[in-house]
Amino acid sequence: MSKSAMIRARIDPKLKKQAEEVLKSLGLNASEAISLFYSQIRYKQGIPFELKIPAKTFYSKVSTASTNALLKKAKRMTSGQRLEAFFNHSSLVGQMNKSSSRKKTKGD
């Protein structure tokens, strides 16, 4: 029985170089880092760090979606309703939140 197994993976050369520079500064090579990663997967019974969309990306998408929803809603409003919404920001935010919660309920 072999004392080691081989892993082969394709990775962007620039990412590989940058990551290996960081590992070198930590006194590790790629094989040792991969072994540590696999050990943590076994220990944690999953990926050893949180996987999520960075907040900046998420909020950018939410902001764009919210803006688009508000524009559609504004097009359906009378000029008086738009004027009221402009001067009453909390009313506008409330309308936006109602619109968002209805979409979440339908999509869930």
C-alpha cells in the first residue's frame, strides 16, 4: 500500500504562483498546504471556512435589483404619487420593502 496519494488539479498559473509565495512565507509547500486543507475537511466534516458571496457583490446586486424595482414602480405611479414618494423617503423605502418581501415569498 502506498504511503501517499497523488492529486492533480488545473489552476490558473498566476493564482498558483501568488499562493505559493504566501505558502513559502509560512514555511509550507503546496503539498503540505493541501494535506492541511484535507485534514481540516476531515476534522470539520466540510469545507473549513465559510463559503459566501462577498457583501460588496451581494449588495451591488441587491441595490441594482432594488433600483430596477423602484423604477418600474415609479413608472406606474401618478405624478402626485411620485412627488409624495420623493418628499417622503420613508414611504418610498416602505414601498420598496413591501415589494421585496412579496418577491421573496413568491420565490421561496
